Amino acid sequence: MITLELQEVEIDYCIDCGGIWLDAGELELLLGEPEKAKQLLDSFKIDSNSTEKPRKCPICRKKMQKVIVGSSKPTLLIDRCRRADGLWFDKGELHDIFERANLDKDNKIQTLLNDMFGQDKTE
Ligand SMILES: [Zn+2]
């Protein structure tokens, strides 16, 4: 894992798998729009039937919970520490969650993520 700085928020990025770890509260900081951040976090639902393999929290080493973000399809499933240490995003999922947060089109983070992780934006 390497540490990257995005808008003064330190994020942990795994070079091998492209996943990203955010400590508790960092997603809100990155989103930058408190109302939308709250809406997004309120939409999290625990998925107890998930067949995805559980990941271990990099901080407490316990298995994390699968959490569904929002209700739109395809289902976006992320991993959350049960002790609320933070959130894990598989490759591309951080980008997806920003898509779903309905941020302003020119949101700086979305642009940065596109630059850093090479997600194409076809318009
Ligand atoms: Zn943990």
C-alpha cells in the first residue's frame, strides 16, 4: 500500500490490486459536500447475503461487512469495518461511489480520480 494525497486527505492505495482504503471520515472529506455525503452514507445497507469473499480490515484485521451503496443498479458493494475504522473500495469503486453521490459535474475529486486512475469519461 502507498499513501496518496487527494485534496489534503491521505488515502491508502494498493498498487497490486488498485484498491483504496479510506479511514473513517475521509470519504466525507473527499466528497466535500456535507449534505450529499450524509445522503450517501445514510444509503449504506448491510448485505448479509453477499457471496463476495470478505476482506480483512487493514487496521483491526477483523473481517469487514459488505455494504450496499444506494439502490441504483448495478449494485455497488463496498467493505466496511465493523468497528468503523474505515471503508475499503475495490478497483474502480471509489470512482463509482462519486458517480452516485450526484456531486457537481466539475467536482475536483472526480476529475482527480479520473486523472489518477484513468477512468475514461466519454461525453
Ligand atoms: Zn477495523
